[in-house]
Amino acid sequence: MKKMAVVKLIIAVMVLITIVFSMSIIKVLGENKLTQDNAEKRALEFAEAVNYSYKDPKKIYAFLSSDFKDNMTEEEFVKAFKKERSYPYLTPLYINFSSVELSEDMTEGEAIYSQAARLPGMIYQIELVFENNNYYIYDFEDFLDGSYLEKFENLTYSLDSYFDFKK
């Protein structure tokens, strides 16, 4: 009698595992995201994250490619992003989606944005890569090697130019 209950329990667990596994396969394989429309959608979502979620850089990090993430942790990215954004006038970063250009096999490409800046016509181009059934961004390369910090070394801004402290 106990053996029958154990067998029924094992069968129920196996059925449940099969259903969950099947649902996850259908979810992953069911929708082909290797499309121009999806690339444009992801590029637009990235722009929205950069423009409106800059106070929460983790949302931006979620769009970054696995290659980028292999070289910089989320914590390191958040720290670098906050430092870089501490002087936003040095690098204006409000981007307006313009277009996506994909390779023939659609696995890589470039997202093109106009950059809201003091100089009209500034273009912001970033690499797109298809991985894990979606498009991801390869951007912020200067965070990886720390070169973004160089712009802070030569700041000429001083309150002396606005106030006469000698009075």
C-alpha cells in the first residue's frame, strides 16, 4: 500500500517537472527574437533606461552584453556610472533613438541615436549583439579600462571664476 503511494507521488512529481520544463522550453524557443523589430525595440528600451533610469544604473546594466558583464560586475558598473554622471555636462547622455543597422545574419549590428548635446548633430552609435535569445548592448567601454576618469583630471571649473573670495 505504501509502495503504491510512493509510486503515485513520484509520477506526480515527474509530471510536474515535465510540465515546467516544457513550458520553459516553449517560452525560450517559442518566440524568435532575431528580428529587426526586436532589435529596434531593445535599442529604444536601452535609450529609455539611459534617459530615465540614470539614477538606477542596474536597469542600464541589464541591457549590457555578456562580454561586457564578464569584464565588469554590476556593482562596479553602478559605481563607475554614478562617478561618470557626477559631471553630466562633460558628457551629455540623453539619447534619441534613430535607427538600427543589422548584419545580414541579424546577429550583430549598430544602434544609432542622436545625442542631446550642446553641439547639434552629435551621433551616439553603439554595438548590438544577439545572445541569449535577445539583443544586448555593448557600450561604456571606457568604464572597462577606466579611461572615462581621464576627463576628471583636467577640469578647469573653479568657483573662483564666479566669486571673488579675496574680498
